[in-house]
Amino acid sequence: HYSAGERVRARHILFAVTAGVDFNALRKVAEQSLLDLRAEPQRFPELAAGQSNCPTGALGGELGWLVREDCVDEFARELFGHTEVGVLPRLVHSRFGLHVVEVLAREPGQARPFEAVREVVTLALRQQAYVSALRQYLQVLAADTEVEGVDLAASDSPLVQ
């Protein structure tokens, strides 16, 4: 999480979610393309040219070398910090739509010294502690609440783990 310089060479097929598009039908087409490409990855350029709603479709879906900052967060989460190479086994969901992604190559990042990431690590640990405490507090509150037909995962003790 705290390395720098990781790069990924990738290509994609974008199935854009736009107003008036039947999302379920679009997802089925995207899933079928994913299955086809998992079986025959050499067809990626052909399918990208015919199906992608991104201008990169004309280039076989080629995105080139990317760093995390080149991507929207939800796309970056699926692309970086992993070791997979090849057509990813899942659709990647982003604010633009559904993507079938093929990772062509990876260059790992370099670990940064602790002093350079100390503040970020501290913030992450505080956020984790806050979320845990909030979850436990809500479980204790739920124990004092009477709701029928819903399991609130409540706890009678403030010593919730």
C-alpha cells in the first residue's frame, strides 16, 4: 500500500453505462465478452474494436503504461497492488461503466521508507480504530432496540470484538 512507482501495462473494453441503457443487459454482454476473452485472449484487439465504448477500442483497447494516478480510484483499486497478468477474472466496475481488462505487464513499485509514510500509516490506523469503535457502539445500541423481522447483529456487552 505504501510503495511508489508501480506501473501496469493494460488494455480494456469499456461497456459504458449511460442514460437509458439497460444495465442488466449490458452486464450480460460484458460478462459474455469476459468469458470469451478468458478462453481466447488473443481476440482482445478484435473484440475491443467491435464492442468498446472507449476511443481506445480502435487501438485494440490499448491503454499503455499506467500509474495509479492515471486512473479513477475504483479502476486503480482493481489494477494496482495485485500480481495478476492476463485477462482479469472479473469485470471491473468504474464510474464510466464495466470494463474487461487485460494486464499485459507489471512493474512493481519501490518500498518507501517508514519515515516517508508515517503520517499516512498513522491516519489509516486511526480510521480503522474509529470504524471499529463505531461498529461496536452501533452493536450495543442495536441490543437496546426492539425491531422485529431484522437481525441487527447486536451485542449486550460493550466489550464487542
